[in-house]
Amino acid sequence: MTIELRLLRYVVAVADEGGFQKAADRLHMAQPPLSRQIAALERDLGVRLFERRPTRLTEPGKVFVEGARELLAEADALVARTVRTAHGTAGTLRLGYVTSAAYWAVPTLLSAMSARHPGIRVETREMWTADLATALERNEIDAALSRSLPPLPHLARLTLAREHLVVVVAAGHRLAARKELSLRELRGDTLRAVRRDIAPAFHDALLAALRATGEHFPVEEEPVPGFRHLVLDERTFTAVPQALARHLPPGTTALRVRDDLPRFDLDLVWRADSTAPPLPSLVRAARELAT
């Protein structure tokens, strides 16, 4: 048989109040129809839920009320979750990010979301830029933290930070003991650049930024992709966003660059036509953190 939630509330009210009249007052209804509906429920169940005069629960009634409370609590929680999801304060959000965002942007944004919207669960995936673009196109993620996703009309973006480039050299490099340098001091060295197939826009922007200073370097792609595994020697160097300067692998060091290089933006990017309810909450949190 099917029992309406309304009847569960009626039975719980009578059990709580210890009588039909008080329960009717609590439910803002007349006592006779309340008594009739509970009596009809008892007939359908084939058991008495209450003893009358005085009103008290039978043993089957105690079992029924215990289960009714659990079902009503679950129903109320379901309604609350549904409303929060509709308002963008609950649900699941899928966030992709590049490696260089893992050190401050991702944990800071997740912390802000947890504090402001504890009902929103953020699933994170570290990805290469090319994969981020594909994942956004296929709606496999709802937003991305990236430095080089192309400015396409259907993508919205918010810049979280604008960072300088730093040069990274091996500990045995002739300039490793320095705190800063000019690019001309690296003449004769080879630039180890991130592989173009996994981060095409960043690869091209990095080369363009260095060449804009008038310096030209032979270019090799990193044999092991990822800033956590830089492979450098005494005649090679690379350049990375400043956020990575304190998170480089052992045996390397970062140096400030005196040359006037463009800054590299870290953007939150999402589809402008996205209907993910929690997305506006993420964007608001990111806007508050933007520096």
C-alpha cells in the first residue's frame, strides 16, 4: 500500500502531543477529520497505532512512528537539497586545472567554496591545457583554471592573477647563485619549453615573450612533461609563472628576470551557456579572490 507523507505527519503529531485535539491544533486542522484519517490508516494497515482514552502508542505504533520520523526527515532533507541546488548553493561542480594552479589557486578557491557554500561538492582534475579545452567543449568539466585557453566567444573568463615569469636553472648552472638576471646573460643556452602538444598557447606565448626582448634561444621541448619533473643541465633553462618558484623540484632554482616581460594570466574559464547551478557561486568566490 501507499502511504502519503501527510498521514505520517499526522501520526507523529498525535504521538508528540499525546492526544488528537492537541495534534489537530498543531496541524491547524479540526480534530474530527484528523481522527477519521488516522482510523482509516489503521484499517488499511490492519493494526491499531494508538490506544484511546488515554491516547498512547501501541507497540506497532511505536515502530510506525520511529520509521515515520526517519522518512519525514529524509523527505525534508530532500526538499532542502533540491532548493539549495536550484539556488546554486548545493550540488556538484567539476573543476579542471593546470599544474601551475595547484599550489595556491586551487586550494584557496576550494577553501573559499567550503566556507561559503558547504553544500557544494567540488570535484577537481589536473589536466593539460589542451585537455581542458576539450573537456569544456564536451561538458566534461564545468570550469577550468588555465593560463592559455583561447579567447573563444562561447567561453567566459575571470582573471584571478597576473604573474611574472621567472627563469629556472639547474643548481650547477653558472648563474644559479644569482637572485636575478637579464636574458642576455643566458645567450648560448637552450630553452627547455613545455611540450606544444599539451599546452600549445602557453608554449607559443612563452617563446613570443622571450623573443620580444630581442633574445633568441634554441628551443627543446621538455622530455618529461610537467613542472614537477624539470630536466635541466648547465646549459639549459626554462621559464615558468612566478607561482611555481617555491615549488620547483630539487636541484633547480628560480631567478627573477630584469627584462620587461609580459605577465601571464591565470584565468577561471567556463562556458557562457553553462546551466550548472553551482557555477555562479564558484565565479563569485573567484571574483572575491582575484588579485
